[in-house]
Amino acid sequence: MNALEFVNITKYFDGKRAVNNFTAYVKPGEIVALLGPNGSGKTTLLRIATGLLKPTHGDVLIFGHSILHDPINAKRMIGFVPDEPYAYDVLSGYENIQLIADLWEIDLKEKKDELERLAQILEMNEVLDRTVATYSAGMKRKLNIIMALIHDPSLLIIDEITSSLDPKALASIELILKGLKQRGIAILFTTHILEVAEVLADRVIIIHQGEKIWEGASAQLRESGEKNKRIKDIFFELTGGPEYTLIMEYLKLREKYAGYQ
């Protein structure tokens, strides 16, 4: 059974199609990266997968449970880290974690050692007693990661995995995700950093204008004989790369008008 399965997902906003007939899956113990340009439908798909948005057509299955028709059982298995950090500013970091634990009916005292170790890894142990209003964007992001993991989800979904994280924190998250994968946890994440997807993911899905246009892994590319081809090369071929001609024209104009400054 797949941990996550998108089944013919289509989504319209104000008559405009954001996602078109999207079908994909994530298996237990697998890390999948969802790539695409801004506005391609990545966040829309993640919000549909977590029940925050309803699709116009189609369904999402979480370990066989429909997010539309059996949302409680489906959501019990999901840990979600959104692109924009969410937490109550008037509460401390620990109080936000306690609130999530209460919602999941978890005795946080039984997870004391786990929580302390995770907070230490993410360098949050000395700030959890401070109100979230005093946090930086990176601290809020790391708090959201702790909140997403507190109930031991079987499926972890992360929107923009590198958002607001410094290199050390990102390296720690990568190691945590690889460890969760070895324990059978399914992981789906989006990123704009193609190298992160290439290194961390078992499989990559590229979407453009709401449609899946490529799916595969670096290993498959190597086996096919395209030894010098990387995810970045495929991404630019399918979605368009930097506009080098326009960039050079712009730089020439900057040089031309420099004398007027």
C-alpha cells in the first residue's frame, strides 16, 4: 500500500486551472521531491494532500484513507511543515508544542527525552521557553518541524524544505529525514534548490503549469547512459532555463547608462 497517492487531482481557482489530472504516489520508506517553477501547483498539491484544500476533481489517499471521505484517519498519519511558519506568537515555543501534543492526545512528558534531543539538534533548546513573537523566521521554521514530528507521523510533508534554514540546520534536517526513511516513514517535500532534491530524494517529480511532465531518479539517468545529465539539466530543458540573452542585454544597458548616475 502506498503511503500517499494523488488520484487524478484537478484544481480550479476562479475558473483558472491550477492543477490538471495529477497522479503520483509516495511509498513507505521513500523520499520524493516535487519540483516546479513558481506557480506550477506544488503548494496547491500539498495543501490538497493535507486536507487544507479540496480538489475540484480527484482524491488523495493516505495509507488507503481518503482525505475527502475519511479525513480524520487520513490526517492522523500526516506531519505537515508549511512554507509559511505557523504558531501562536503569544505562546512560547514549548506551549505551541504542548498544544499540538494535546490535540493529538499525547502525553508530552513521555516524549521529554525525544523532544529535548530534537530541540538540541535544531539548536532550539534554549529558546523554547520564549514567546514565538521573539523568534526569527528560522526559529519558527524549526519549531514547525518539531511540531510536525511530535506525534510520530507515518507520512511527513514539507513545503519548501530549505526555507529560512541555515546550512547547519538544513544538514541536520537532511540527516533526520534519511533516518526517518530508514524507519519506514514516507516523505514528500518541495524545494527550489535542485541539488537538494538530487542528493536527498529517491525519486523526483517535476510539474509545470499544474501537470506532471517528468518523473524519475538520478540512478535511472545513469543507467540510461546519460552520465553527465543532472536533475538541473532536465528541469531547465522542460521548464526553461535562465534567459541568458536578456540578462546580457540588461547588463549592457546597465553599463551604457552608468555614466548618468
